[in-house]
Amino acid sequence: MVACQSPTVHIYSRDLSQLERSRVQSLFETENIHFKFTNLQSPDHYHEPYLLYHPQDSDQALISAVERVVREVGFNRLNTQVFNKKNHYYTQGNMGLYFPAKNSHSVELPELLFTHQCTTTDMQIHIKQNGKWMARNQTDLQGKWQYVEPYLTLHWFDGSGMVQQAYQGRIHTVPTKLGPRNAVTFTVLGHRSYPLALLNCDLQAIFM
């Protein structure tokens, strides 16, 4: 938690999905960080999250809190830098948080995924904003998720320890009764022999 008089963090949010934006908002509120979303795109050369700030705003507690948020969203690190462009610094009391710019082929994580290429009964997986996933037709089946585009990881506690399955997402077109439709499919990267059948399935969302 950070102090009430902390600077305002301006979040460049155009490159965030709706799910990511909601997650960031929830985490910033939990950390008690003052923030504002700005619908501007991060510069193309930012391939990792960057926090830019005025030299007098070098508050390590606040920077650490922002780093926790960035990691919870699914990024491995936060780069920090005192802003200086043409001898003009970021105004004191304001910070800029830039998430990596996405290209037109970016793979966003939908809130609802369906099992695909499965030998078991089809299931619906709800990707919740609090970092947890839940099988919608089996409410006692749940775990945690992480997403760093285009890689999704589902974690599940099997009673004795934590197991996980990794997936790689791709955007493509699939045939439907209404004609071709865009879809995102997350294909299993690990083995398909887990005791939990769900982890042996690909996951897919079709955009109608």
C-alpha cells in the first residue's frame, strides 16, 4: 500500500484488452495507487512495460507497488526510467506507465473459452479478472491463470501439489453454420495425459 499523497500514474491503456484493463484497475485500487487511464498507444519501441517519472518522484515503495501490478497482470518485469526528452522532464506528481504496443495480429485472451479437440464432455472456462479460472458447468473446478501474449498457463491444485498446462494462442478463421468466423485457439504445449481431462484439451473462442 502506498501513501495518499503519492503521484498519479497515467496508464497508456489502448494496448490493453478489456480483461487486462479491468485487472489493472482492480490491482491499482488494491495497492491504493492514484491512477488515470489514457486512451493513447505506447511507442512501438516499448516491448516491455515502462514506468517513466520525474526525478523527485523516485518513491521506491510506489515503484515496487506498480511492479507488483505489472507482474500480476502477467509480465516478467517493469522497466523504470527518469523521463527526459528535449530537456523536459515528466511533471512532478505524475508518472507514465506504458504497456507494450501490440500489432494488428495480437492475440487477446477472451473471458470465456471452450474446450476443443477433446475426448471428454465439452466444458466452458471462465477467465476471471481476479487471476482465477473456473469451469462454468462445474463450479468446484477452478485454479489460477497467467497470460503473456500469446502464451496462456492454467494452474490447478490436484490435492497434493500444483500442476500446470501451457498453451499457445493463434488467430485464425474457422467454418461455422453461419459461414467462416474469426477464432482464437490456444493449443496445448505440454503433454495430454493429466488426470484432469480439461488440461488435455485445446481451448477456443469463436467470434460470431
